[in-house]
Amino acid sequence: MSGMRTMLTSAIMVGALGLGYGMWSVIAPGEERRREMIKNLPESNPLRMEETRQRNALVMQALKDAAETSENLARGLGPSK
């Protein structure tokens, strides 16, 4: 009886795994759709990439300036009470 239960449990687990894989393959986009999605990413636009680089450089400069000073820069930002 225990062997039968083990075989039934194993078959159910294998079936659930197969069902999960089948659902994943149905939901996942095809190769053509994947290429189209990659082509439309913001990183593929050179102008957008340059804007992102400039923004990242400004953020890094602000972090560098904040690390070099001993005063609390965040306290000076925002509305004063």
C-alpha cells in the first residue's frame, strides 16, 4: 500500500511539473515578439541613453559632494519648518 501511495504521489508531482512547464511555454512570448520588445526598450534609443548617462553622472557627483562634506545636506533640502 505504501509503494502504491509513493507511485501515485510521484505521478501527481510529475504531472504538476509538466502542467507548469506547459503553461509557461504558452505564456512566454515567441522569438519574434521578444525581438520586438527588445527593440522598443528605452535603452535602444541613443538619445534616451545619453540623457540617462547625464542624469546618472549628476547623481554620482551629488553623492560624491555629500561624501566629502561633514554637514547634513539632506537637512537643507525640502520645506523649512
